[in-house]
Amino acid sequence: MFVRTLSPARMRGGPLASAATARAVALDALGEELAARVAARACASGLAVLAAAGSLQLAGTLAQYDAAAAAAEGDVGTALAGAAQAVRNAMDTPARLQVGRFSLGLERALVMGILNVAKESFYDGGRYRGVDGALERAGQMLAEGADIVDVGGQSYNAVTPPVSQEEERGRVVPVVEALVRAFPGVVISVDTVRSAVARAALEAGAAIINDCSGNADPGMAAVCAAYGAGDVIVHLKGRLKVREPEQYVYGDVTAEIVRVLEERCGAALAAGVRAQSLIVDPGLEFGKEPYDDLTIVERLEEFMALGYPVLVAASRKSFMGRLFALPAAELLAPSAAVAAYSVLAGARIIRAHDIQFTVRLVKMLEAISSDRKRELVP
């Protein structure tokens, strides 16, 4: 007899998938009595159980979670069914994303190209200002394989002055209109925190609103709902364009962000945004210190349990620059490392400055994990 182990890759899509890979879940704020009953039922079904820091932590396969939930009733059954659903969400990537008139498949990670039309942007500010410059850059990004073009009319760093709503709209809307005319089949996103700018951009033909304030504008979700637009809900702690390190304190950074994103997504759904139009972004650098950003990337799989596609926007950001003591212009390799780690963890959208490089990176990762390797390589 010869015994050998099998990699998780062997089990991803097969009949053993639900029993092949263990997943951990934390159930917070259960109360001692309910936690004890849930723990007893979980142990009886073969799940590993740990009570720690006010939460009940479980680990096991999806098959074990399902068995535990099926064998329980009442509050215990509800808790275990919720744990099983969280594991299922983490294992099953949403199949499609509906944004405006577009339906995007999520079998592979999509690349969102950054098109800054604001002179204040930290990396390429001023390079693509004006309609002609924006059109030229968009055409280049699309030729290099970008799936989405993300137009931004203002920078959110803390060192440049804010831009008025009128100026932001004047920068963004003519570019969106020109892009729609020149590239009618392209998905256009607009990076804004203002519902009035979002409405004007969607009216001009944009399909996604990328809101790094997490829909802080009370009208944002309703605008996205009215146009059937994609709504990227980004986690932000503190205020935009104001650095307040004393506010960037977390107990468990990923746990807090997951809870906030779940609340914001619930509010968006209540305002009429479709579930299949929601995207979540943990908000690297938005109210975080570099060690928080690194922890978020390390634990990115925890965001998959929300059940929405996860977007990662790390390209050339300063948390990597501080790690290497390098300017943004020299952060391609660190950006690629974060992008690769994120895709392997399950991220479905990577926001990037370097389109061709990122598209090739994603394609290579896809080829490695594909079941059609013979067809992919002539």
C-alpha cells in the first residue's frame, strides 16, 4: 500500500468539495447559555470548537456545518445555519455581477483600470486631464485588457485641497459621455462620494459607482438603485481627506470591517440596490495604518462570507511604500504581490494603474487553476 495526500486544488470542484477543506467561523455576541448549546451541538457533529474573547469559534468542513445545522432546532439551529451559510458564501463566488445594462461573469477576476482626471491624484495626477487625454488613456487600457474603466474626478488624500461638487462633475461627466460614445460596450465606473455627481455620471452612461465613503451620502444608495447601477461599498473609518491616526484603532480589524460592510450592504438593499449589483471593498488605507492594511490582505478570505464580490484597490498605495521606503512609481512589484494574493484569496475585481501587467498576472493565475490547461496552451 502507498499512501499520499491530495492538495485542496484536487477537491475544488469535485464531489468531495464540501468535505475536503476546513473553514473557520466566529459567532459573536451569542450569550453564554446559547453559546454553550451551540458548542455542544457543533462538537457532536465533529466541528472543532473554541470559546475565546466573547465569541464562539468553529472549524470544520461545509458538510459538518450542514450536518450540525440539520440536527439542531430553534436558536441553535439558526446560529449553525448562519455559520453554514457563511462558509458556503466563502466557498462559492457569485457567478455574475449586474451593473446597469451589463452582466459581468465572475469566473475570473476582473481588472478595473484607474483613469484619474484629477490633477491632485497621488500617482498619475494631471497626466490624463481633459476629454482627449482621458479617451487616449482609456483606449490604451482597453487594448491592454481592462474589463472596467474607473473614472475619478478628485483625490482623497489628506494633503490636497478638496474639489467642489461642481468642479468634480465638470471633470467627470464630459469624460463619461465621451467614453460612452467612443466605447459603447465598455463598463464605466465613477469614483465619487457625492450622490449628485453619481446621478449625473449614471445619466451620462456610467454603470458603477465606486464610493470610498461607504455610501455616507444618504442619497447614494437610492441613486444607484434608480439606475440599476453597481454599488461599490468601501469601508472608511474616520473622515475623507483628513488624517486622524488616533481614530484608526481596531480590536479585530477584519471583524469590525466585515460588520460595518454588512450593515452598509443591508442599508443599500433596503434602498433598492439589487444584491447582484453590490460589491464590497475593505478600503485599504481609508482609516487604517499600514499594519492594518497588511492584516486585511492576509485575512481577505474573511470578507468572502458576506456573499458579495470583493474588490481590492491596493495599486501603488503608500502602505507598501512605507514598507519599502519607496515612492509610488517604484511599487509595481509590491502591488503585484498584493493583487496575486488577493485573487488567490477570492477577490473578483482588482483595481490597478498598470493594466497590461495586472491582466497578465490574473490570466496566469487563472491558467494555473484552470481545469482546461490543455486547451489554454497550444
